[in-house]
Amino acid sequence: MKVVFAGTPEFAAEALRALLAAGFDVPLVLTQPDRPAGRGMKLQASPVKQLAQQHGIAVAQPHSLRLDGKYPDEAAAARDALLAAAPDVMVVAAYGLILPQWVLDLPRLGCLNIHASLLPRWRGAAPIHRAIEAGDAETGITIMQMDAGLDTGDMLLVERTPIGEDDTTAVLHDRLATLGGRLIVEALEMAACGGLSRTPQPAEGVTYANKIEKAEAAIDWRLPARVLAARVRAFDPFPGTTFCMPGEKATETIKLWAAGVVPASGQPGEVLQAQGDTLIVACGEQALALRTLQRPGGKRISAREFLQSCTLPSSVS
């Protein structure tokens, strides 16, 4: 079976590793164009491109696959590469580009997507973050037959995994990436012998996982502590959660990386306790024990180290 792979970040690279380890023929990889990254803002290849190059796989990086769009020459070149690869199936994982109908129709078995949620819950760009933020008890991987809609295709395989009380997006991402790699290999092996069945998604329970925006990082202490604690875990590693702390010379923006709910009360933003390794701030309901923080230009440190490094005001915002 010839498999064309389309993906960009590390989540997708893990799936490509699994396909290669299982012995699938991958003649072509599609991935996003190189992007500026790091302090020097030098162009950097995606994790999927780096892996493909290590294995000598041809790589195409169009800005768009729309033949009538802004980059028709790039789309046409990608079409020629896809036709030359003659794939039986395309596997898509966090690619970042919309696939037009001509791409969906090209492989004999169509395009299979590795989606990091239990569809139809959390269609869209940030399913891992939003599942944690919403306080979901479980999530999983859905292998989906792609159609023209946004994550609306038939489900082929589903596997669930619990969301632990301390799971961050970083932790859950890695677990789901490994699960996605295993499940797509299983799906293709079943497809090769005609044993893969399709189940339409139910009409009920549809939710959308909107892209995470930097503006969501600011903590609103008027919210319940349980909501904020979930958001702290959901926004690790990006964009993090932040609050403002008045200092002797200027207000500092502090990043909060770990926190827990405690049964205390006060005015939202009021510092209820700040001694030893205990730092507690009141919320709209209950309070947060701040456990891991980061000052501007610094590294992540414990509450004890944080309290030793600064004089805390009576309230934060």
C-alpha cells in the first residue's frame, strides 16, 4: 500500500514514524512551508519535514492546495507530485491546510485523518486544549474518513483514554500522538484486507475547539478556581496563563504553570497566604494554590522559590 502523508508538527511526526516502522511505503510527504523560529527567527523545517528528509522521502510544501487560489503554481506542482506518487491512501494529521475536493478524491481509499478527540466532540483546531479546559473526563483518537466538512467525516476507529487530574496539554499531547500512530497503522492494515467499516458521526454532541489565542492567557480571578485550574493545565505549554503583580518599580507579568483548587475564600485576586511553599490567591469561587510560576526572563520555579525572589503585594490582577 502506497501512503502519502500530510502533517506538520510533532504530533504528526509521531504518526509518520509509526507508519515507517510498520513498513508502509511512503513516497511523498506534504507539510507546511518552513517558518521563522527561535531567537534568530531563522527558517525552520517542520518536525514532519525533518523526519521525511532523514528517511529520504520526497517533500512538497505548498502554501495552498487550491488550484484556483493565491498560489496556483504551488498547488499544481503538488498535484503533479501526488499524481506521480499514485497513493492508495493519504494519511492526514495536523497538516494545517484545507484539502480541496480534488485531493480528497485522488487516493483510491481516500484521505484518513488522525483527530485528537472523540468526535463529534471537539471538532476543529485545538481539541486537546479544549478538552482539558472543559474538564472532560476522557478524550481519545478518532481515525476519520475525510470529507469536505470540518472534521465531519465518517469514523473508522476510535480509542479512548482518561484525562488525569494533573494532565497538561503537553502530557496529553504526547500520549495521544503515540495512540494516533498505533491506531492509524491498525486502520491501514484493516483497510488493506477490506475490513475497515465506516460509522457516521452522531448529530448530537457536536462542539468546536477554536484555535488557542494569546489573549486567552490572562487570568480572570473572578472565575471559579476549578475553571482557572483547568485552564492552567490546558494552556501548558502554549500560551501559558498569566497575571499581573505590582512590583517596587513596575508591574510584572507572571506566568502560572501549575495550580490546585483549595477551599478558601476572599476577594478575587486577594493574596490569602504567602509563606513557606504556600501561595494562595482568592478566586470567584474558592481559591488557587499557585505551585509553579515564572517571572519575566526567568525559568519555571516553585512557589517557595518565587516567594523568596520577590515581595508579594496584598492582591494581584
